[in-house]
Amino acid sequence: MTSQISPDASSRPRGAETRRRAQKVALELFTRQGYEATSLREIADELGINKASLYYYFASKEAILQSLFDERGTEAADLLVWLGEQPRSPRLLEEAVLRWVDSFSSEKLAAIRFMTANPLVLRGLADSTGDRVGAPLNDLVDELAGLLPERADGDVVLLRMAILSINAAVQAAAQTDAADAEIVAAARRAARALIAEIGAAR
């Protein structure tokens, strides 16, 4: 069993920040030099901490990736809770989709880039730990579809496309110099157009 050594007391208030930095640095290294070629020691060195301290936050590279999946799944579940607390209105569908798109920071966009470039790594992780993101997203789409006057299959497809507009924007921007803020803005425009198309089809 791996011994987990906690950071000294003075560093504990910065624990959440260190964990977030570890995720960011790991993604940068995974993307730049490859997942298999990156070791925990390299991640620790890049962070400026020793490997034992990194073990306090993450026991393995897989745990770092899983933490990113878990966060996305939790955020989807949180949005589902928020949705259930809102009064029904004509604009609620668009507002919920845009809240999801706007939740993507630079680190989350980097995670999408990594996932797109490493489908086999992600498939193996999903096989071993379950679908921690897809299930909450499916639940979210089902709840949003309930806001439609009529649940036509074509409208549900457009709705799912709106939710995934951020993924499409990241991939479309791969060969451009678009900044992260521009990518999120483009995803917002696409999502709003798709939601409007659902309304126009009525």
C-alpha cells in the first residue's frame, strides 16, 4: 500500500490550489509529450514539489484524469439540480445550455483537447471506472428535453448538439489561433443558434 505523506501544515491552506495546478500541469505534459511518456515524477518536478507530496493529492496518472471526469460529471449534476429549482419559462432551455457552455475554463478546454487526441486512453479509463460524465449529461439532456412542447427525436438531437457545442468549437479551432475566450464565445453562438432552430421548427 502506498504511503501518503501530507504536505506540511503551512501548505495545507493551499491544498486546493496545488491540486488544481497538478491537474493543469499534468494535462499540459500529457498533451505535449504524450500520456504514456509522462511520469508522476515529471509532473511533481514541474510543480516544484516532491513525488511523495504529489501522492497526497493523486496516487496515479489515472487518478488525475479521473478527477477531471468526476468534476465534469459533478458540474453536470449540479446544473441538473439548478434546473429543477427554476420556474419554467420560455428562456430556461437556452439559459441552462449557456450556463453549461460558460462553465468551461481554459483548463477544461485543455481537457477536451486531450480527450480528443487520446481516445484509447479515455476508453480504457471509462471501462475501468464507469461513465462518470456521460451519464449525468444524458440525465441533463433528458431533463432539458422535458422543456420542449413536443419531444421530437430531431429536436433532442439538436439539443444534444447545443450541449456539445463547446466540444465542437474546440475541435474546429484546432488549426486556428483562436483564444480560449473566442472558442467559448463561438460555442455560445452555435448553442443559441441550435436552440433557436428548435423553436423555429415548431
